[in-house]
Amino acid sequence: MKGSITKKGQGAGRKWMIVSFVLGAIALGLLIALVVVITKGGKIPAPPEGPSNPSAEAQVDASESPNPGVFHDLTRSELVSLQEYLYSDKASDLNLVRPDKVALNVSYVFITDLLPPNKTEVLGHINGNEPAPVRRARVVVFRGDKTTPVVEEYIVQPIPNPTSHELFQLRTRPNSIPFAYRPIGLVELAEVQEALWIPLQEEIGDILKESYDAGIVDCGDKCLTFYPHPMSSAIVGADIRKMWFETNYYVPYYGLHPTGFMFLGQIDGADKSKFSIEKVIYGGESFNSIKEFKTAYTTGTVTKTKLEFPKVDKNLFSTLNFRGDDKPSKRAPQLVEPDGKRYTLNHRQVKYMDWQFDFRMSVLTGPQLYNIMYGKDRIAFEVGLQEIAVFYAGANPAAKLTDFVDSGVLLGTHAKSLIPGGDCPETATFIPATFLSELTEEPHTNQRAFCLFEQHTGVPLRRHLSYSVSEGAFYGGVMDNVLILRTILTVVNYDYIFDFIFHQNGAMEVRAVSTGYIYTTFYNQAEDKYGFRLHENILANLHHHMFHFKVDLDVLGTSNRYETLDIETEDVDISEETGNLGDKYNQIFYTKNLKNTETEAAYKFNFDTPKYHIIHNNAEKTSFGVPKAYRIQMNGMSKQTLKENSGNEATVPWSRYQMAVTKYKPDEFGSSSPYKMYDGRSPIVNFQQYIDDNDNIVDQDLVLWLAMGVHHIPHTEDLPITPTPGAHLSFALLPYNYFKEDPSMTSHDSITVVHKDPTNPQDGVVFRRYHNATGRPTNVNLPSDNLSDYEDNPDLVLQSRKRFGLL
């Protein structure tokens, strides 16, 4: 998380330019196997009778539900009614002011989010005849009006017509919360600008102009902007709010144009008149105050910096202006839905093939999925993002001491705008998300927070070709057509792509991909071991991306076990096979290892001990006594190399484990909190405690916590922005002895090829497709099916008329 703020003129008032963390089914119709008989002189039969668009009845409604269910986000009308309650006499004890009057020293609503109901209540409702749980809002209030300012969280209920509010009390976390730990917002940054940046311009504006050819205010088109770098209380050593401000040129993109000038702001409390600048860094030298720096500069005891303002044109290396040949070129391939959409979207519930799930965008933690069903079985109650963190390294204090934990800038609000053809296929359905912010009276809607689309991965889901007659002469396969729910969170410079992928074989995959602009610092030799020099004055700092997810699996119920299948080696005697007494052969085997407690289930990857991770219900087994299970496949693991409980490491204790498994508890609903940017000294949520209480996890309702990450040493090809190849991190939930066979065998996307007459292969082949297509789209230029190729030469697919001397 990073942000920047600048101001071009003193007369702009509250309109000062602030560039910062802006918080601010299945198709219906006949399912008839289309059999194409390909033989010499044969004809392709006419398509079956049916509607021209068999999915025309499929419903795609991306609007908010007028009667939201238990998983649905707070709707616009609910947010309006919530506001009316909060500003009414019923909530007068909160002393709230409206958004147009907010300031640090008053009481105001910072953010609101849906507070999901207790899982037991939800299951009683959706599995039986219990009434729907009461809808509740979680409201975060900044109480700058108190003698000792604090943050308070409240539960307001029932939604949509609230009548009460109470402190949100949990065993696992305090309430109230130190004011110094609060998330970062625009109200604070505006007051910091007024208290520190404008006086800074007044004191040393001439030095800034002489050194950097730019200023902070009244700067025309040559302005400076700032990256705020929060300092955790674990680094400060006290619950005092401090922040480094690193100066950059305000050009596209400012993150690639550092100047090397930075200062440390003491911004504690709710009284901006007490804010101060404690340190200044200029040209790599440190000063204890603005006065000390100014004296050193004017007396010539510091080496002066002399930089020119960057020339802004289409060739500026930090822009995304097209660099190539302007000559026309052919268009890229496009995704086509020849018979319409094969999924349904009913507000925030999706159905696709045998899959069904609900989803929402949490303001605090981003994308969340619920009640994930395959057929009649619930596979997972909840799968969702918990946290994004980026830990940097460097010689300068801004890079060295700041570790960004992005829930501190409200993850869900950063799903801004998805671009058709750029971020999502042009066939995608776009879904909005609505929330209240600290500065707006009306609810704000990001119209394209999610996109939903079907595509094939370019890889077969399964296939086999027995080409020769001696092998049976047949082909069967199906492309891996999947449904993807995508969101992209742009947390200022970095863009994080999150995909929830549903395969036709009962597998679900979650993918995280990083792109966007790298963070850079002004180059000097002390930075060399923290990154490479990529341009004239910039070095890109080494950093560690980390992601955390919650996966509440319910495999055939909520009574589950976590077991590993540990792969080991053994020496076996092969004397009988070789005829040589004492001959040994080394091979692998597996042993079952049931995890009994939470500490046993805290997993750190070890290449020397490969294993499968499976979750199963011990009462549900195959006819052969094998547990029906789901397997967790982790493809994005990284090691947390920092010392435990050193510096900011304790802020993200979940990063110590590639996977942890805990017993479900209502008060352990999340692994992080929006206070993580600052609360390192006394974490509001301490994930390590979820493990340390060491509950029994045999035949319990289990929650998996999965961590992914990647270390990034930036290079020149990361300019101007980081490409995605090699940056794909994922985990998958895979059926494991769960079905009698691969459930995609029923997929109508399948293709099979056999001989028309197995006793006379030379007669040709039968090419079968099982969908009910009524013809190819007329408005799209698609290649032919090449059926005539198989008619003329069936040996292209199966041995038919030729003899081969190869296997």
C-alpha cells in the first residue's frame, strides 16, 4: 500500500490535489449428442431441432437484490437506512458528524461493512427450516472527539431497518482500539497536508525549487507529490502514529520518479496543531529537523542535489503510451459464446454446470465466496481473501522500516474499474459493489468491481488418444472450459488480480497474480544490495508479496479430519526378480498421518517430506472403505525468511505457515484486521493465538488458512509495469476419491472419435460432439471444423488405412 498527495495552489482549499489510496447455468434446451459420421462420400447431418439460442432463457441479473440473502452485501437502500439510523437520536451517544463536517477531532463513520452471521445460524437456515439470520452491519467509528481518541466498532441491527447498536465484542480482540492503530484515510491525509506540507513549502520551498525544479504548492505544472510510508508501532516502540513521506515528481507514473527527499512526520492524536516533522533525509544525509537541514543547506555543509523536472511526453519511460510501430496489424483472438451464456447470475448468486455459489465484496477484506456447492453437496462454506502484505527492504528509512499491510487501506474499495478486452473478455458480465466512505453522503458504487465469464484454458481438462488399431483406436477429450469470477484490486501502484476458477470435474482453483508499477527509491550505492539500478536515478527495491486466504471446507458435512499422505522411500529386495541375492531397489510409498491438534496442523513446506493434504468426513467412504475427500494443492507457496517476532514480522504471523488448520470458532472469523498497518506492538487480531490454543481438530468443523507469496527482485523488464508471466500463484481444491469417476465424463463439451466399423477401420471414423449446437455464429470469422480433412484422411486421427512401423 502506498499513496501520494500534492497541491497546486493555496486557494484550492479542500480541493487540494490528493493522489492517494482512494478509500474513497446452465444453458436450457435439448441435450442431444451430435454425431458426425465422417467417411468417404458421407455427409454431415443437419443440426437437431431446437431454439436458435438454447441459453436465451438463462438469467443474468447483476443488480442488487431487493430482498438480499444472508451472504449479500449491504445494498444501496440498506446503506441509506443505516445512515439515517446513525445520524438519528437513537445513536446520539456516538456523537457523529456528517461527512461534510468530518475532521480528525470529531466522531465520524470511517467505513461500514456487512457482518456475516454465525455459520451455525446460516446452515440452520439454508439446510433446514430455520428463519434467516438477522442482517447486521459492522460500523467503524473514529472517536476523535474523546479526551483520549479511540476507534470503536459497532454492530448495527437489524438491517434494513436498524433499531439498535452495540460495541462489537469478541474474545479474540479488544474494542475500543488505540487511535494510533486506525486505518489510513483521506481525512487524515488532508489534515497532514495542511499541518506539515504547506508549512514545509513555506520554509524550504526555495530549496526544493533549486534542488528539484519543483514545489509543493503554487507549483504550476512542476509539482512534487508524496508516498506515505506508515511506521508500525512495533518499530516506533510506542503507540504513537508516525509516517515517512517520500517525495516524488508528479508525473505519470510518479512512483518511478523519486527525488531522494523525505521526512518523518509525527502525526499522533486528533489535534493536527501538534503534528511535527522529526527528521529530514536529503541527498542521503539525515537531519533532526527542518531548521537543522535548512541551516546545513544555506551554509553549504551538505552536498546539494540538482535535478531537472522530467520531460513529460509520449516517450517518457514511466508512461504506458504505445511504443511500437503505428502500422495497422491484425486483431487478437476473441472469446465467443456461440449459443449465449451458459451460467446464470441472480444478483450475487451464480450457477454454472453443477456449480453454485454466492459472492460479495467485503469493504475490509475484498472478494468473498460462500456456500460453494457442486451438485447437491456443499464443498466449502466460505473461501475468501484475508490479507495482502508487501514487505520491502532498503537502506533508506522509508523502504527499510515500512511494511505495507493493505487491509489498512480497505481492500474492497480498490476494486475500481475492469476494462472489457483488457482486464476481462468482452463477453464478461460486470458486477458492481457499493459502500459508504468517510467523505461522501451518498453510497458510492464501483460499477465494475467483478467480472464473470466462461472461457477455456487452452489446455484439455482430460484427453487420451489410442491411435493404433492394436491399442483400440479411439480418442476422447474435452477442453478445460471454466467459469471465472475475477476482481482486480489496484492498491495505488500494484494491481492484484484474483480469480476464482470453477472446473467441470469438481475442482475449484484460486489464483493471485501481481502486476502494476514497482516501488522505487532514489539510487545511491548503499541501496545496491537491495535491488538493481533500472534507470538514471532509480533503484527498484527487493520485496516479498504475501497473500492470505480463508478456506472453510465442509466435505460431506462439518465433521471433518485433516490427514496427510506422507510420501517416503523404502529399499525392497528384488533378488527374486534379478537372480542376484541381496539386490535392493529403492521406491516410494505413502503413510497416512492424521493431525490431531492445531499445532500439529500448522504446516511449513519441506521438500524432504512431500505429502498430500486431504480433508475428509470419516463417516463417508467409498465402497472400498476409502475416505471421500478433497485435496488441497498449493502452487504459490513462499517462505517467510524474517525472524519471528522481530520488527514487523509479528504483524503477519500467518505468513509463517503455508497452511494452518484450525477448529471453526465464530470469533476467529478472520486472520487479519484493518489495523495491521500500525498495530505491530499489540496486534488487534493475533492469528498465532488461533494455533496456540491447540484445539482438537479430529471430526470437527475445520477452517484452512492458506498463505501464498513470491519474492520479487525487480529488473528492467518490470518497466514501466510488471508483467504477469511467472507471477501466477494458486491453490486448488481437488476431489480425491470423492466421486465414483471424473464427473466431467458427463460434460457436453466432450469429443469422442471411434471407427465407424471397428472391424473395417478403412471405412472411416465417427466424430461425436455432445452439445446441442444449432450452427456456427454468422457474425464471427471462425476457422472450419476441418471435418473434410478427416473424411479424406481418417488416419489423421486414428489408424484407418495405413500401416505404421512405430508404437
